[in-house]
Amino acid sequence: MIYNEEKSSGLAFPLIVILLAMAAIIGSLFMTADSSNTTRVWVPASSAGI
């Protein structure tokens, strides 16, 4: 006999994986962010139009 049982869509596992990946990305961004270092860009005077 074949029983017609409703199967769950399995949405919980992919949702948990996506949330964990988002948390890892945000955590790595916070760990690599360093407010004490400023970015400096050198622009030659000849290309600045002076």
C-alpha cells in the first residue's frame, strides 16, 4: 500500500544555514573593521588639474 502522507517542505534547514552564513559575514566584518586606521589616497598633482 502507498500512504499519502504530507511531507514537510524542509524549509527549516536552508533557513538556518542562510542565517548562520549571514551571522558569519557580519561577524567577520566587525572583526576586520578597525576605526583607528584611516585610508589615505595619494593623488599626483599633475592629475589633480593643478
